[in-house]
Amino acid sequence: MSDAQARKEKTVSGVAAVLMHLAFFALLVFGVSWQKTPQEMATTVDLWSTLPPAKTEPMPAPEPKPEPPPPPPKAKPEPKPEPVKPPPPKPEPKATVKPDIALKEKQEKERKEKAKLEQEKKAKDEQAKREKAEKDKADAKKRDEDKAREQREAEAKRVANERAEAERKIAAAQAAAARALNDKYVGIIQNHVKRYIVEPPNLQGNPQVEFDVVLIPGGEVLNVKLRRSSGVPAYDEAVERAIRKASPLPLPPDPTLFQQFRELHLRMRPKE
């Protein structure tokens, strides 16, 4: 039952109770009045044909008027009925599980667990494959970088070797040219000095004497030093005098080549 219907029924019950009390009160009032009226009329209508002797009787005491009926008690408001709480639901009886249903449920549970494990294993395998692919890619990139670096280093080394070889060849060529130039001008100087040698008499054989000669720019002889004697002191002295008299010695016209002839090693023989 809803709250609105309950309130409506309470209102109707209260009105009905009040009307019943009012009707009861009216019945009491009108009932007493109807009983009192015939007595009063009988008392007033009673007539005497002859007057009785006057008696000095005491006047009858007036009848006491009936007390008015007590007012009907006020209707007490009916207490509001407490809301009826719905009874708690009865626990459903446990259904008895048949053995085959329990077996199916167990199998279904095992199937789901197996599928979950397989899915987790598949996810782990895919993750491992991705990590391996990334590692292989990184390794391949590193190999390519190492190979490119090795190629650059090899190319740089090759270029450096070629440059060094070229420089060596140039240096060798320059050295060869310098030696050739030195040999050429040493021969020129030897021939120039021979013109000033006065060989001692009775010189036998072809003795060789060696001198270290120091020159200054322009070919002037600064110093002459015997390095190895020929065994004939007269011939040694004759060659030394010739070197000093032949100053200035002939040198290449390029002054940058003077360093090659600043210190000469002259070998002199009478028959050369």
C-alpha cells in the first residue's frame, strides 16, 4: 500500500469517528428532552374540581434538574501506523548441481585457464620476437656503421700511404737529383782543383787522398782538413795547396743549393 492511500484511509476513518460521536451526543440530548416534557405537562394540567382544605404543607422541593450529559470525549487522533517493512527475501534454496553439470563447469574453467595461459605465452613470445627484431636491427645498424668506419679508415690509410709513397718518391727523386747534381759539381770542382796541383817528382802509382773542405757562399774556401792521407805526404801537400789556390770553387747557380756544397768531401787521385 502506498503512503497516499494510507493517509487517505486515515482521514476517512477520523471523519467517521467524529460523526459517530456527534450522533451519539445528539441522541443523548434529544432523548433526555423527550422524557422530561410529558412530566412537566402532567404536572401543569392536573386540575381540582373542588378545592381541598388549605393545608399548610411545606412546599415540595423542586425536582432537581437533570445534569447535562458530559461532553463526549474528544476523539484521540489515531496513531500513524508504522510503515510496514517488507519481509527480507528468503534465501533461495541452493540448487543441487548434478555431477555432469559440475564436470562441465570444471572443464569450462580449465579451458578458460588454459586459453588464458596460451594467450599470455603468445603475448610473451610476440614481445620476445619484437625485442629480438629490434636487437637485430640495432646490431645490423652497428655493423653497417663499423663497416663504414672501417672503410673510411682504410680509405684514409690508403690515401695517407699513397701520399707518403708519393712524398717518398719525390724525396728519393730529389735526393737522386741532389746526388747527381752533387756528383756533377764535385767532378767539376775536382777537375778545377787538378789544374792547380803540382805533382811531386817520381810519384809512383795512383794514390788517393781525401780532404774535408768548408766553403762560404760564392765558393770561397774557408777551411781545408786532411781526412785520409794517400801515404805520400808530398802529394797530400800538393793537393791541399791546389784546393786553396783554386778558390773560389765552381758551384751551382741556384743559391738554394749551396747547403749541399757547404761541406765538401773531395777525393783526389793523380790519374783520374
